[in-house]
Amino acid sequence: MKNKQVKEVIVFFIITIFLSLFVFWGPLALWGVPTIGFKGGAVGPVWAIILFIMGGFVPSIIGIILTAVFEGKQRVKSFMKEAFRVKIGFKWVLVSVLAAAYFAVSWIVIYVALGGNFHYAALLSVLPTIFPLLILGPLSEEYGWRGFALKRLLNMVSPNMASLIIGLVWSLWHLPLFYIVGTNYHEHQLSFFTFMITITSCCFIFTYIYIKTNQNLFAAVLFHWAYTFFSDAAHSGMVRTDLFDALQFVPALLIGLVFAFLLHRNKPIVKNSNASSLQKTEKLHI
């Protein structure tokens, strides 16, 4: 079973990265073709915008397709419903939102402490993006990263190792966005190193919440949604500096270490489920 799941995860990673680097986003970055950002930004040709949007759905689409290939077409319908199992409890809704808000608040604190003048009015400018971000982010990715890959990795390696693996691969998948004119990554002049540390740290939070909610995919979608919104809101009110870029990853690294510690001290027990489904990890108990 484990050898089979190793193959499945590797196939998912290879196809997802290949499509990002060589089919959808990579060519746009290489040729310098602009797309369109949530804040307006540069507007490119329609075909480039379509290619850009399609690229964002690759993880979920590949996760769904491979679920049909490896688990059977009859499994797809129930798999698709997993992102809408909203009953995770108020506690985990609160944890997800507060963990996401932590990043934005800590970045604003650092920015102001360095003498920056944060434009709080800019927070209102991102409000219209809150619902589009649900689709162009969580739903377009989480069927792949958590629904397909993390679920399998948790049966093979420790939660911390699974988080690290997904964090590094997920970062690489985003790389072309830093060179595509019009994306928030390009327009906000984000540092890829800072992003890699931040997104990898986030993966430890994702994994912890995912396990604690009994592998509820909606919990991952909610955290992803909240993080993307708060992150965009924070960056919208800043004029970034090299010193800020050098310090921005610190809060992410700290909270990542906290959740890595929580995952380490709570070793999950893997149990067998019925023959038609994959092995599932029991909830951690503190």
C-alpha cells in the first residue's frame, strides 16, 4: 500500500510541476506576457489571462483526475464533496482565521516598527476580492495539495516531513508567478525566499488543522482562503523595502516551528479503513 501511494504522490508532483513550469505559467513568465491582477494591475491578452487562470486550477484538477485513476471513478463524487464538509466546529474555524490573521498582523507590526507608513485605507480595496479568492486559490488547489498529496503522505512519513515536502514542492509550483507581470507576487515585489519560508511554515499549520479535524478538506480550504485574503490585504498597504523583505519571513518561521513542535509531540496512529478507501490518520489528541 505504501509503495503504491509513493508512486501516486510522485506522479502528482511531477505532473503538477511540469504543467506549471512548461505549459501554463512558465511560458508567460519567460515571454514576459502580462496577465491581470486582483488590484487591476497590468492587463494582458485574453489568451494569456485564460492560460494564467487555467494554471491555477492544475493542482485540484490533477488531484481529482488521479483520484479517479488510482481509486476509481466512483470515488470522485465523494472526493469532490470533501471541500464542502463545513462542520469542523467553531474552535477550528477560529484557529484557522486567527492563524491566518497572525501573518498579516505581524507583517504590519514589522513594517510600522521599521518606520513604514501603513495605508490602512488600502484594506478596503481588497474586500471585493474575498469571494473570488475562494475559487482562485483554495478550491483550485486544495483537492491536490491536501486532498490528494497530504492524505497519502501522512500514511508514509511523519506529519512534519509531509508538511516539509509539500511546502517545498508547493513553493516551486508558485515560482513562475514571481515573474509574470500583473500577478500580486510580481506587483508586490515579493521575495521568493521569503515566500518559500512562509508557505512551508504554513504547511505545518495546514497539516495540524487537517489532522485535528479528522482530515477535513474544508478546514484546509478555510485556512488557505483566510491566509490569502489577509496576506493580500497586508501587502496592499505597504511600500516594501529590502529590510522589510529580510525580516518578513521571521514571524512565519516562528509559527511554523510552533506547529511543527505540536505535530512532533502528537504522533498520529494510522489505522486501516474499509477496502474501498485509503488508510486514514486518527485525530491527534493533546
